[in-house]
Amino acid sequence: MQDFLLYLQLGWEHIISFDALDHQLFVLVLVAAYSFKESKKILWLITAFTIGHSLTLALSILDIVRLPVNWVEFLIPLTICITALDNILMRNKRQNLMQMNYYLALFFGLIHGMGFANTARLMIAEEQNIAVPLLGFNIGLELGQLLVVLIILIVEILLMKFLKVKKLHWIVFTSAVTLIIAFIICLERFPLHK
């Protein structure tokens, strides 16, 4: 049980810590198109991301899939750029955008899962069974993501209620700002610089 709680905390910190800005930005652009009333859809969206994340994390820990760390660190903000750009381009087709985000969450979750794989591989290498660490980590990750989503939705509700921000403006503004930040991170992490 102690191992499970340790990995649950690691999963939680993986999304909640100040070092997790890239993952938080990805969650922001994923849920920007949704409202609080669509919480079931959001739960499925976040779960799709966790499934993708979990799959490559497990495959990386088992040393079945491995990418160079510098490329993974570059690809993570690139996924944010693509998702933010998708939000901007499809802003007037919200249902299509929400449908597309399920695929982006699952597919890009595969890339994000490799972001923690090297650290996890070192920590879990001693374990006989990776099931407990992976389960704990992924539950912690899912809980952390749900907290990030809740904060995003509360901010959105407050802006719409008190400042009368329209949903379309929320989608475009959050996506544009996130796109700029993620693009800067991409430039900083571009693998050929090193």
C-alpha cells in the first residue's frame, strides 16, 4: 500500500507541480471548448489522455518503446501547439472540435506518457511487478488532471458570468495564449540546438 501511495503522489505531482506547465497547458487547450455542463464528456476526454499516457509509460518502462529524451521534450509542447491551433481553426464548429479533441487527447497522450518514462524507469526498475506503481501513478495523474480541469472551468465560469466573456472568445483567447507559450517552449527545446 505504501508503494501505491508513493506512486499516486508522483502521478499527482506530475500534473500539479510548477514544473508541469506543459501538461497543464495541454489540459487547458483540451478542455477550452467544453463547459461545466459537459462534465461527462470532459471526464472521458481526460481519461482518453490518461489511457494514452499510461500506455506509452508502461511500454517505456518495459523498454518496448523508447525515444530520445530531447525529442520527447520537444514533441510535448508541439502537441500543445497543434491542439491550440486546432481550437482556433475549428472555433466555429464546436461539436467537431470536441470530437477531434478526443482523438488528440488519446494520440498526444502517447507522447506525453514518454515525458515521465525515464524517471519512472529508474524508480520502477527495482520493482518485481509494475502494475502497482503504474496504477498508483495513473490514478494520481487522473486526480491531478481533474483538479486542473476544475480550476479551468471555475475560471471560465467566473469570466463568463462576471465579465460576460463569450465562449468563442474564451476558446480563441486561451488557445492563442497557449499557442504562443507552447511555441516558445518548442523553440527552447528544439533538439537540433544541442
